Amino acid sequence: MPRFQLLVRELGKEPRTIPLADAIVVGRSRSVDLTVDDEEVGRKQFRIGVTAGFVVLEGLGSTNPTRVDDGTIKAGEKTTLAAGATIRVGKTEFQVEAADATELGAAKPSEAVDRTMVAKGPGVAKPPVAGHDTSDAPGNTIEFRRPGGPAAKPADQQPAPDEAAGNTLAKGFRPGAFADPQEEKAPAKPSEAKRPPTEPVTPPAVPAEITTNKPKTVPLRREDLPPPTPPAGGEDLESRLHQSMPRLFVKGEGLKRPVRLMKAANKVGRAETADVLLPHESVSEQHAEIRFDGAQWSLHDCGSTNGTVVDGSHLRGGSTTIRRNTLIGIGALQLVFLCSDPARGTQDRRDETRALKILTKNGKLDAATANEIRQMARGESAQSIAEIVLRDTALGPSDWAGAIAIARNTVTLLDRILRLFGRR
């Protein structure tokens, strides 16, 4: 029965291979069989395994589609895959590969040849190189006898295996193939004979120019040194961009998915070349651009037809700074900007916890759901409360942004204490 394996390619990681046998569940959650670090992959995206010699794929995730070659597998659907099939979810790619015995070095039937091995010495056998005579080569040699070539000697002329010495000679071994054991070795030439042990060996004289022209040591000045490189702790723009983990959560008009921002300048629009593709008629082809300068994020409207709204302020060709939980309106779509800011990490988490309590107090969430969301946010450090609320509840980005605004404007006793000691 053929064997299969799954080649996993994740963005920014080395490819890895997973053997396929029993069915495994693939997703973003840490509790599944195969976890991938991609925010566009569902917690349980699909199930894949080998049944009766066939690779069977079953869709599980309902948020983002599971694309197989040119088709899409929805939740609850099953399909069989052949070797070479490609599965794509978000920015992660999976490819089904065959792991047959031919990949382990076995010769294919069309490449099979009749060959006779001649052993010489304890080395590893090597095939002869075409066009070279290997009869006098040291080590082991393989003589190939292709169809139509000279026939091997009869079995009664072959020497018996040397079992006493623990070595078994391969079929067709001929002692005279490399050297005649009865032939005496030719005497060495006089020039090759060893010198008497008493004769002193005089080292060759060293020319005078070699001993006198020694390299001189030149002192190195500080100004001759190259400028120091920045430390590898992440002070460059790319490192800060990676640490910030910027993403947009799109919800509305039939769309509900997180989108990771991978560059310092990200085009947002309806065009296929956009970094953040929003396929909606109210969105311009080149609608806006989200930029990062290493310290803060900003949004620039690219002269869109319907303009861009940022936290209630309408932009048309202008720019403004954005931060975590900023509400962005692009056409008829609403997006929430999320990022990780080490300087405001504690305060951002406190604001989101307060916003969750406000939604519960206003009756938009029940207490059991709010408690479950808090537990999920603690269990998955890469997930924020905002993402879980937008992904797993019916609340929209405007509901969440309104709760965040109230939470930020609420001054508690802890806030007063922190301001008193200059911590806020």
C-alpha cells in the first residue's frame, strides 16, 4: 500500500514533513494534532488521513475556506487527494507527497540491470564511471553486465564463500580480476628504495629572499575600523515590525477574517495586487495604505472614491496615526487594527478586559460567554480579547470600538494611583 506524507510550508519558517497514516486534525489551536502559526487558519481547519490507500480530506473550519488546487472544501465536505495535491489556507501551504519505496533508493523496474559484484577489500561498493577503466581501482568495484553482454561464468567455476574468515564473496568473484596472486611483485626501483636509517637527512636550504622579506606588522587605528553594526536584539525596522505582530480584523458584508500585515507599507484595496485584498464594490482598487516607521503606525488615504473613516474622523487623501483597537471604515467594510505595543501592553489588556465587562453589563454578552472569552485569551497568548469577540460572537467592529472608547475614558481608583506615581 502506498505511503503518503504532508509537506507543510509556513510563512517565515522552514518547511516540515508530517507522515500521514491515521486521520489528524490541522488548525491554529494548541489542542489539535498539527498546529500551524497562521492567524488566517481556523482553530480546527481540516482533518486529513489515509483510508483504504487513499488520502481523504474533510473540511472543518467555517471561517476561512480550505482551498485544494482549484477548488474549495467547505465544512463537512470530504474529498480524496492524489500525490501532488496542494492545500492552501491563509498564508500556509500543505502539499501531499508520496513516500513510496522508490524514494528510499530502490531501483525502478525500468532501470533494473543484471549486475555482478566483485568485492575487493572491506570498503563500500561503488558503481563504475562510464568511460573509465576501473579494473585497477582500489576498493570495491561493481561490474555491470547489461542484456546482450558477456555471460557470467558457470556456478561450478565460482569459488566458495570464505565463511571461516567471516566474509562472503559476491557471486562472480574472480581472484585474478585485479591482481594475479601467483605473480611476484616487481622489485622497487633504486630511487624508490628506503635510505639506511643511519644516513642523515639534510633539509633543503631556504632562499635568502624568503627569510628576509617577512611581512611587517602595521598598527591598526580606530578610524580604520568599520562602523559597528546594530545589535541583533531587534533594533532594525524589520525586527520591530515582527515584534509588533500587526493585523487587521475584517468583519461585515459577508467577510470575517484576520489579515496579517507583513510589510512596513501595506496597500489596502480591491485590486489583486493589494497587500490586503478587500473584494467589495465600495472599496477602491488602491484605497488606503497602512505604514510603520519603526515607532508608530499610520493610515494614509490614497484618494479613494468613498474615503476612509478612522475612529469617526473622515479622511480623503490625508493621514492619521492609528493604534491598537482603532476602528477603520473602508467603503462599506469595518476593520479593527490590532498590534502588540510593549510600552502599552499592560494598559491595552486592561482596557480590553474593561470593554468585555461593559459589553456584559450592557447585555450584549452573557456572563458565561464573557468568562469563556477571558479563559481563551489567557490560554492563547497570540490571541487578544478583541479577536475572540469579533470571531466567535455576533458583535461587530463598531460594538467593540464603542466599548473600548468607554473603557479608555473610565477613570478608576487604580488609574488615579498610577497617575499619582507617574506610571500613566
